[in-house]
Amino acid sequence: MFRSPSHLRPSCSSNRAGLRRAFSLIELMVVIVIIGILAGFLLPGVMGAKQAAQVTAVVTEMKNIEKAIQDFKLKYGIEPPSKIVLFEEGSHWSATPAVPSNHNWTAADATRSRSYLRQIWPQFDFTGAADRDINGDGDSTDILELQGAECLTFFLGGVCSTNVVDNTGTVRTAPVDANHSTPSAGDAVDYWEPRGFSVNPTNPFARGGSRVGPFMEITRLVNLDDDNGTADPDGMPEWLDSIPGQTKPFIYASAYEGKGYRAADLPVGIGSTFISVYTKPSGTPYSENTFQLISPGFDGEYGTGGVYDNTLPVGRETERDNITSFKTGRLE
């Protein structure tokens, strides 16, 4: 009998193996569902780890700020105030001008500011002979009211260069406008680079020459003035934390080395509702002898502040992601 060669005969086992190598539609759908379920379990963990890393970065930056404040105090004898009024016209130091309608400082603030400057720079020239362009906008007529994050930038960074980087990356040498208002889409962008203070004891705000500081690297500076420069017209930048897309600056509030926090130092005009530094249920502020640093967290909202006892009451949920210098991590 003729027998065909075995290698020419189809192999049932190989056919079965070939069939098993292919997935049916039902099997593919099951695999997809399982992958989706696993992704659903894993994604929150991945996102949580990412947010935890971003919180750690903010906490680390706060530690660096604390170190810079200590270095400032070692150099100048006091911690930076969290509100100060600066006059570019020298004569205003001896004859306090009227408070502009869009400012919130008082004559007492001006007197207090002079005292701070005298402590930091004992030889500061208040004689009225020197006009200064402190904010670098090309004139010496401004009244600068600095609060919170602006004070951090100013005292730890010094006066800033105010070059303009246009949309082609070209550096120009003049500000966009006198108010340094927030540019609209397509406009040039103001660029601040902290340059420290002059070693000249009578005019530390002079530009050029030998410098003191900056006391740390300061990045992510923005000016949150409105387009008309009416909400915050000083033309000085605020300091944002490192959370991607952050829109609100650090709150910096000084306890003036135990003399007490001042509500007038807290931010206004930038959508802020924060009305009190954080206190214990007893009413004693946290960090009562130093300062509080507060990041608005991922939602870009400060909340109102006030009593914090490791929990936040109903109505203050926006503060749960706030990051502070007195508590490692978020308030939660």
C-alpha cells in the first residue's frame, strides 16, 4: 500500500497549537477589561505618588527659605518684615506723602518701615537728597507697598533687574510699561532677576558695584498686578511655589521675633481671602516667635486661615492642601 510521507501529512497537534496561538474576540475583551481594572487600581497610586513628590518639593523649598531668612538675620540682625513701604522720592521719608487711593498703607506703616530700614542699614540716607529707582521702571517717583511674597523676593533677593524678554527670546533693556502690568497674549514678558543689595551703606538699593546676596536662588517670579496696575501698582514681583500651574504666591507673615503677627501684613488684591495666620485652639499662633510660610497648594486657594487643630472644620475644605512651614506636608 502506498503511504504518503509523514512530513506531507497535516499534523493535528500543530493545527491545535496554531489555533491556540490566536485569541478569540471574547478573550481579547476579557484581557482589555482586566487591564482597565488594574489601571483603575494603579492610577490613583501613581497620581498620589506624583502629588506627594510635588509636596515634598515645596516643603524642601520652604526649608531653603527658612535657611535664607536665618542667613539674612545673621547679616542684618533682624528677620525680614512681611510688610514695608518704600519711597523712591527721598523727600517723602521726611514728609510722608498722602496715601494714594489704591494703596492700603498708613502713616504708621511709613514710620514703622523707616524703623526697619534703620535696623537693617543703620547708615541709610533718609535726608531727602537721594531719589532711588527701586523697582527699576525708569523713574524715581513710585511708592512701593510690599507684602508677603513680595517682601520675601525683595529682602532675600534684593533689587531685581527688569529686563524684558520678548516672544522671540530677545532681551531688551526697558520694562514693558511703568506699572509692569501682566502682559496680554502676544505681549512681551517682564523678566526679573534678583541681584542682591549694594554694599553702599547709605544706598543699598543702588544697582551695580559690589553686592550682598541674593541669599538663595529665587525663581518663578511673576507680577500679579492687574492690566491697569490698579490692584497692586508697585511693579514688584511675587514668588510662586513649585507646584505646576500655581497661580497664587507664598504667604509670608512675620511674627517680628515674638512681637506678634499683624493682620495688615496679609495679602490683599490677588483674590485672597486669608484673614488670619494659623493659630492653636488656645489662640497662640504657630511659630509665634518667627514666621509662617503658606503655600495655597494644588487648588490655588488659601482659604481663610485661623484656628487649626490637626483638623479643619466644615467650610474650610480648600485649606486641606495648604502646605505650611510649621507642619510637614499638607494640612489635611
